[in-house]
Amino acid sequence: MASDAAAGTTLEVLRRLESGPRGLTDAEAAARLVTSGENTLPERRTPSWPRRCVRALRDPFTAVLLCLGLVSAAVASWGTAVVILALVAVSCVLRASGEHRADRSMAALRELVAGTATVLRRDDAHEPPRAREVPVGELVPGDVLRLGPGDLIPADVRLLRAQGLTVRQGALTGESAPVGKEAAEVPAGPGPGNGAGGDAPNTPWPGAASADGGFGAEPGALSAGDGPGAGSGATSARGGFGAGRDGVSGGGGPGVGSGAASAGGGFGNELGFAAAGGRAGSVPTASVAGEVPGAAGGTAFGAPHLCFQGSAVASGTATAVVIATGDATRFAAAHRTPDTPREGGAFDRSVHGISWVLIRFMLLTPPLVLMANAALRGRGLETLPFAVAVAVGLTPEMLPVIVTTCLARGATLLARTHGVIVKRLPALHDLGAVDVLCVDKTGTLTQDRPVVERSLDPDGRDDPEVLRWAAVGAWWTLQLAELPAPDALDEALLEAAGPVGEEYDGMDAVPFDPVRRISTAVVRGSLGRHTVVVTGAAEAVLERCATAPGAHDRLLALAAREADAGLRVLAVATVDRPAGAGAPADARGLAFQGLVTFRDALAPTAAEALRVLADRGVTVKVLTGDHPATAARACRELGLDAGEVRTAAHPGDAGAVGAATVVARCTPEDKARVVAALRAAGHTVGFLGDGVNDVAALRAADVGLAPRSAVGVARESADVVLAEKDLTAIGHVVTAGRHASGNIASYLRVTLSSNLGNVVAMLAAGLLLPFLPMLPAQVLAQNLCFDAAQLAYAHDSPGAAALRGPAVLRPRSFLRFVTAFGLLNAVADLATFAILALALNGPDAVDDEAVFHSAWFTENLLTQALVMLLLRTGRRREGSRVPGPVGLAAAGLAAVGLLLPPSPLGGALGMTVLPAAYYLLPGVVLGLYALALTAARARLRRRQP
């Protein structure tokens, strides 16, 4: 790993890599490229078409259909076998083609990730190095890079020199704030002073100790087991160097403090104030007893001298040596997802539950039919084709096709209208069933930038003059800096203050750096005088101020109060002094002007999206690595009730933490643990993530979502890839999932209740009649007509009730519905049978097999058309006089039922023309059946919550 290759001092690392500050020669780089390979992530192998089709056969219904098709072929029922096997093939091809399209879209996204890096290379060992741009894939260990603002870090590197360097590594750790980095000298192993509060060897500051490897800090930093520090610095024993000038700690949380060290809970300092939840002050968080949020995968991400592939330079410049490329980087290690199979989602669980109940019915049906006919009618194996036809009649043959068509149609519409890639088709159904959505704060509820909240004078009153001086300092720091690179706070100050700064003449500036934790600007004042403007962390600014007795503690308490409210805090001080009185960095005796506070800018669509999700029955939970107060404030401003904010401190608390709306200080393992606890509690959970630290939670959720801007490993682990990291987009995807799920549920309700009624009626008729109630070819033709009509469900529009709540197929309630309406259907069929047998021409009427078959065929298709209309969830579009697709399909099915028996094809199937009188009394039965269906459906809706 990179941290192992970087162990030791800078000189030791360069010797180990056989490199130097001048970089490699072209020949050395070419030879190392052959040895180490290209600096690319391991490619994911996409399955072949045959493998995709075979994988589709693992669906329970598809497997059952395949078995029934083979059994039909075994009993020489070739028509049934051909139709069933064709349906299986169509389902497999549809699912495989949908997944193939998603893989092509993902491959196109991967192609967009490319670039170059600035490298020092030499033509030969005697030539001076020249900076040149080389493709990222050609970087090798030992290359010397130059980094500047906005650069993506293309490999794991060890810093050789750095000036004001801050790095955004949120994709790796989840930290929302840039992290300070510096070219610190670190020993190869623990020294005598490490972890015990003594001097750490090879560090520039005495008294700087580390509990986990010996990273240096400022004077007064605490180590494991220490009490309050004697200075104003802090070090991170478990990763998480925040170094923010605005009081943002390594985990992205705001605060103020001095000599702060966290032992897994709160923090202490020599001034006597503390805060719960592990919040440090305007100094890097020093967590000495547990994992710092964001320090995923160990302590290396918090090392000040290391930068990792997948992060980006926020400000400052640096020169670094490459220590790991390709598969050897930490980013590549996170990219290697575990080989353990992923647990099935809500769709798999619900379909499997219903499937196994139906499988039991289908396995019992043929033996029962054979035994009953043998016992009561003396028939033998000649009834086997009929028994198989009855089992096929109970099977929803079109389910794989309907499911795949509904999901594929929804995925295609999402891709065309919202740029969403659905990688796994069942994930769209899972999204329709989601009742808990877990998201991060930054980039979802808030934008990744601060905005000015207030500017306060030393007494805590609003004072715009404080904001003006802070903006003047930001303006001239940008104008006079060697490499102007505004950070987020500078941009927020200038945006809030408007056009300021140009009324002065700028003389000098020292930009912010993570060690001093202040920035300084000097402007021309009155004749022969200069005004020094200093902004930065509250304790760093106050120690340079001339304050009255007791004022220092009071002002720190004011800053702490604002931090506790979830705000970032920037202190502002000025001093008027003679020109040439000294270096700007040495300014002392400052007059404290006040504080500027910042809050996270809210995402413009977040409030409305949260309201829509709440109306859809989706509970949003915020899992963030930020400070609890910051997360709670953002939720309150968006109208989301944060309730009791919890911190993910201990593994055993996962259940209690999962019940909270906001869980702060989350490590990657915490996020996955909370998601697993929610699933164990019976929820269907969606998770939105975009970083390496989100991969475990993405895989633990029922459905994982990632934006296109996410790191590659997060996109690969997600089931759905969004165009933007936006809750509005999730609302669209959830609606599409419920749309598809509502149509699938309608199909299942209609098909299974109708099929169950027909099977019960057929079994009864087969025992009571001297002949088979319907020939196998007629059963097949009836099933084909019904199945073809039900393809319309893929294009139906579900009613509003289907979109209001999670679409969950609960096997028990679903089977109760099917049983009740199936028995009602069987009563209608048996009533028709009784009319045909007794009411028209007396008891001998049943001797005419062709008339009976034709009448029952017609009645069955008419009852199925009624069921299609009355048990569906969809409705005709408001204001439209044209029937919807299901209405047209039902009308077509009824027409086939009336017209097929007298046609030549009906004669080939063993049916005949019915006398006109045969349509009258079955018509009365159908009318009564429609009234009973309507009444039963209304009663069921009243009983549902």
C-alpha cells in the first residue's frame, strides 16, 4: 500500500524508489512502465450474452415455466411446449438486452475519465528536468509531479514540497471540507516519544506526538492519554487533519478550540469549555481513541504528507513523488469489490415468496387431477395432457415477459427523459418499494459551498463592517497571491460583501496555510500608514490580538456558541501601523473586529424534493461524516425534522442509530451497519452515495444509487446511476419504479385470481362431466389469448393510490386477495356450467361436447376481460375519451371470445357455433359477477389503511 511505500523520511523514500527531486529519465520511466504496468484501474469484465441469458433463468417464475415447457414436451403436448419455451426465450432476451444497454452506458462514462499530469522528466541523466504533460496511464513509481489548484491527483504520492496545500478527499473519506497537507518529515517507525506525550522524532515541533504512527503537530498537541494541552495545536492520532481556517475539523464539523484532542467522544482544552460528539475547534481534530469519520480504511488518509488517487487539489501548490500506481493504489484496493454474492432486494424477496407458493400448487395439481379422474371416471394416463394443461393454466406464463417489459420500458423512459442508467432491472421495482432513503448531507441536501450567515462584532451584535474587512482581506489576498486560487470561504465573502477592496491599494499578502491557520493582507491606509487585515481560525487570530482581561475567553465562548449552532466561524482582526513596520506574517497587537459565520448553501431543489418524497411515503435519513450540529441545522432549514441527532459511535448501537433521522460522524462501516439494521427491521432501503467510502453501504442497501460524477467504484457498485446528485432525480426514479411495480401487481392480481378460478372450475367440471371440460388445445388457445391481452399492462398508467406508498408485494396479503377473487371467479364459472347443463335443453344438453366447450370458452374469456378492467390499479387519463391500453385489450379479448368459436379456427379447435339463446343467461351471470367484483373490491379498499 501507499502508506508502506511512503514510510520513512523524504530521503529514504526517494532512495527506495531510486528517484530524486529531478525526476526520472525517459528510459527509466519506460522501463518502469513495463515492470509496473499502466496506471489504470482494473477493468470489470462484463458477462457475455449467453451468460446473461442463463442468469435470467434463475428467476423462479422463469425456471418454473422452463420446467413446465419440458414436461409438456415430454407428454407430447408440442403446442404448449413451443409457446412456453418461446415465452422463456423472450423474457431472457429482454432482460439481457436491458442489462447490455446499461453496461454500454457505463462504459461510455468510464471513457470520459481521462487526463494528463505534469511530470518532471529528463532526456538522460545529465540533462536538466523539464515539466511536461504525460497521460495519467503512463505514470510510474518514482515520477515527480507538480500539483496545482484544481488538479486531480492521479496516483498515490508523497509530498516533497507544499505551499498552502489543501486537498479535497471526500471521494475517499466523506469529509466535506478540504484537508490540509504539508511535506512533513515522518519517521519510518514509532520513536521513543510517540504516543506518550514526549517529543516525536523527526518532526519540526517539540511535544508533538501521535498515538498511531507519529505524525507531527503544532506545539502543545495532545497524544493518547494526555490531559489538557499546554499550547494551541492538535494532532490526529487516527487520521483526519482538518486544518480549516473556518473552524472545520477533519470530519467536516465546525467548532472552535485550542489544544483540542478527542478521545472518541468530546474534547477538552486548556480554556475549560467542551462540546459533546467529538467536535474539535478551529484546529485539526485529534481523535486518539477511535476512528475519525472519513478516515476510511485506516489512518493513512489523515497523514499530512500523503495524497491519494481519487482526491483533488483545492488550493495551494505542491511537488510530490509517485509511490504507487494502478492496482497498488488505495483507490484500486477500494475498487475491488468483494466476491461474496449480494443479498437479494425487495423484488427478489417478494417474487420468491409468491413463486414458491404457486410452485407447490402447480406440483400438486397434476397428481390430483390424475388420481381424481382415475378414481371417479376410470380414466388413466390419457388425462395427463389435460392435467399438465391445468397446471399451465395456473401458471402466470407471461409474468417474466410482463415484468421485464414493464421494468425495461421504465428504464428506457428514465434514460431518455432524465439521463438515468438502470444497471439492474429489478432495482427499478426495488426503488418503487423503497420506504427509507439514506443520503449524505453534502451535495444532496446542501451544495458543496458555504454562504455567509451573519457578521458579528465582539459583543455578538450584527455588524456589516466586520464582513467588509473580511472581504477586503480576501480580495487583496487573491490579487497579490503568487497563484490566486480562491477557496470557498473567499468566494462566499466576496459574494456577500459585493464590490469591496478596490478602494484600497494592496501592498502585500500572505495566503492562508494549514499551519498558521490565518491569512494576512496589507492595504495602504492614511499617509505613511498601512492597515493589516488578518482572518482565520478564532483561536489563531485571538492569540495575535491585544484583548482586555477576560475578553479572550469570552470571545472564544462566543465563537463556540456559533459553532454549536452548526455554523462555521471566521475571526477578523485589523491593526493600523506605520509602513514598513515588519513582515505581515508577524503582525501582533491586533484589534479584534468580530466574527463572520457561514452555513452550508442549501441545494435549491432539496426542500421540494423532500416534501415530494414524504408524500410518496419515503422517509429520508441523513448519514454524514459531518458534525451533528451542522447536519441538524441543514435539516431544519429544509423542513426535515432532525429529531434526536445521533452519532455512529459503537457497533452495538446500530439498531438505535438506525431509528434516528440524522446520524453524524459516520465512517464507511457505520453507514453500512445502519443500512443493514434498517433492512433487518423490515424496511426497503435505498442509499445514495458517490465516494469510495460509500461502497459498503451501496452494496448493503436494497438498491444503491450514485450520480454520474461519482468515483468509478461507486458507480460500479450502484444499481442505478443518476445524471446528477439530486433528490429530485430520485423522486423521478421512485415514481418510475412504482409505476412499473403497480402494473406488475395489477397483472399478478388479475392473472392469478382468474387462473385460480378457472383451475378450480375445471377440476370440479372434470369430476362431474363424462368428458373433459375443455380440450388441451382449447386451454392453450384460451391462455394465449388472455396472455396476449395482458401485455397491455406494461403500458398502463397506475392510479394515484399506487404511487402514494411503497409498492410492496406481500405474499400473505397478496395470496388472500387471489384466493378470495379466484373463488368468486370459480363461482361464476360453475354457475355458467349449471346453466349450460340444466337451464336450456335439460340434463342431456351436456352430451354435446362441442357446444359445452364453445360456451365455456366464450364465458371464460368474457370473465377474464371483466377482471382485467375491474381489478387493475390504473385509470384512464383524465379528460381523455379514448380507452387506455388495458381497456382496448379487454375489448379485444371479449371480441375474440365471441368470434373465435364460430370461425374456421374455432372448428379446428373442436368448437362450434352457439345458438343465440346460449348468450342470454350467461350474460346475466356475467352481470351479477361484475356487481360482485365491484362490491368485493370496494370492501377491500375500505379495509386497507
